[in-house]
Amino acid sequence: PGARFSAAPATLAFVRQHFGPDSFSIRIAGPEVVMADVEHTGQCVYRAHFRLRTAGAYGATGEVTYANYDAFNDKDNRWHPLLNETLFAAPVPIVCHSPPSEDTTALCDGGGSAGRWVLQSA
């Protein structure tokens, strides 16, 4: 199913399973700035993972950068243009309540600060 964006069957299967047809850029900005890792979970559902270590108010912004597997297309022998389509009308608020511990891997506690939300495209 879907576009044939590569001549390599293993590449087609891997990208379809792990990345899906669309590519995103999700930025969480506040006392620190982090980029989320976006995971395709199937059925056009994507999950954004991020870690916040500094307490405070944040805002998440996002863009669709590519659609229809254009980010992975190696058959056209050309660069596909960035879409840069805004995902949210305004930054999505996120609050990280507690300061991190001495453990450098500790996450802020509270709200969405553990860093996972799911977006479903239409």
C-alpha cells in the first residue's frame, strides 16, 4: 500500500512501519528548548516523545515537513520541497512542575512533562 518511494523492499517496509508517510518537526520551548522524536504508531497516528529537565512553562509548536513519504523518496533523484505546514494555531502549553534531581536523566514531574502526546492526522 502507498507510494513506492524506494527500490529497496527492506527500506519500504522499515520506513512504513517506523516513520509513516508524514514527517514532523515538534519543538518544545521554554526554560530549555528540545525537539521531540516523532514515532509513527500506525493508522496515521504519531507519538511525540520529549524530555524536560528544567521546571517552568513551555509551549509546543509543530510543522508537517513532508507528506507521502517525500522525506524518504530515493527514486525521484531530487529534493522534495519542505511543506512547513503549521500543526497548531497557537503553541500548546506544557508545564513542568518540579525541578530535576541530581540525576541527569531525571524528568520534570507533572502535567504533560513526561513528554508524550498523540496526534492523529485527518
